[in-house]
Amino acid sequence: MIRSRENSKLVYRQNVNTQVKLRPLKRSDLQHINRILDNPQVYKFFNFQPPLSLSKTLDWFEEVKKKRKEGECFVAVADKVPIGWCYGFLNARIKKKILLFLSPHIRGIKRANLGYLAAIVVDPRHAKERIGEKLLKKWQNYLRRRGAKGIWLGVNSDNVAAKKLYEKFNFKLIGSINNFKKRKDGSIVNQDIYIKLMVEP
Ligand SMILES: CC(C)(COP(=O)(O)OP(=O)(O)OC[C@H]1O[C@@H](n2cnc3c(N)ncnc32)[C@H](O)[C@@H]1OP(=O)(O)O)[C@@H](O)C(=O)NCCC(=O)NCCS
């Protein structure tokens, strides 16, 4: 762990020099993805209850393959082992509730040019090593090349780490859906909606 002084506050940051390679998702990544998702620090922020079966992950893999014209899932690999991924695509279906928030911000942007960030995950053992940043940068640039004029996403309101990452990338909070989900422990979570425009509409 590296101890450094940033903005006159002491910041603890893990090994920022972890060498990662970023490449598209492969079928052989799925067992590693399941292992990473099977961690309460991760699944807490998703809508499933573990254990996650490999067949479910396989369904997701097939979906990623089908959507390859409109998006991509990039995987971060360190020492040949997948340790994170970032997935999203253009032209996602948008629920009415979310569209209410998005509409004023996406005037003039065709759905085919609107990107959706579906998931970004980093193995908690590699947290705060800037892997999330690397993945998001790669995926965002890829989507921009595919014609994205804006990107939106939804995130649990209590997901401090993810919100910090999105805000660092200039995503703007545009609304919040109350009572989005109830966790097993009974707590109620809201969903924050963010958008980033790649060019002014
Ligand atoms: C969100 C997530 C992808 C961030 O990945 P990461 O590789 O640890 O993040 P990075 O090292 O690239 O850090 C990016 C910024 O976020 C901040 N950050 C990361 N984890 C943080 C935490 N636990 N608390 C506060 N800030 C945090 C970093 O400090 C950094 O900002 P800074 O430069 O101002 O310090 C990771 O925490 C994760 O996988 N969470 C579980 C899954 C999830 O919630 N995904 C999002 C919903 S789809």
C-alpha cells in the first residue's frame, strides 16, 4: 500500500503500478467474473443474490456477443488473470421513470448515439489501483468512436466508490429514483441517474 499526500489529506492508495492489459471479454473469463461477483463488496451493488451460476454468466456472455455491433465489454487482465471489466452499449432500452430524467438532457441525440454504461467492476483485491479509471476510459473512447454523443448510467445512491469514479469522469447527477430496491438486510436504496454529454447538443 502506498501512503501519499494529496490535497493536503493523507490518502491510502494500493499499488498504482499494477500492469494491466485491456481487451474484449472472452468466454474463458467467465469463471473469474463469477468469482469476483461472488463477493459481498461487489454483489451488494447489483440486482442478484449469490451464488451466481456459470450458466447465468454464460447467458450474459451471449448477450455481450450479440450486442457487439453496439457496444463492448473490456476486461482488465493482470498476470493473465481477469481482475475487472466495463460493459455497455448504444441504444439501450430506457424505462419511463429514467427517461423522465434523461429527456431534457438528450434533446437532439438519437437513441443510436446514446450510450449506456451497464456495469463496471474491479476485483476488491485490486481496489483503488486506478483500474476502474483505465477501464472506463477505454470503454468511453470506444463508444465515442462508435458515435456516442452521450452516456448515461444508474448507480445505487450509497455506492460511494462508483459515484466518485463517475464524477471524476464528469458524469453529472440528473436525478434519483426513490425506493429503487430493498436489500436483504431491509435497507432501502435509491438509484442515482447520471449523464455525460460528449458534445454539446
Ligand atoms: C467502482 C469501482 C469500479 C472503482 O474501481 P477502482 O479501480 O477501485 O477505482 P479507481 O482506483 O480507478 O479510482 C477512481 C476514483 O474513485 C475513487 N474511489 C475508488 N474506490 C473508492 C472508495 N471505496 N471510496 C471512495 N473513493 C473511491 C478513487 O479514490 C479515485 O478517485 P481519486 O483519484 O479522486 O482518489 C470498484 O469500487 C467496484 O468494482 N465496485 C463494486 C462494483 C460496483 O459497484 N460497480 C459500479 C456499479 S455498476
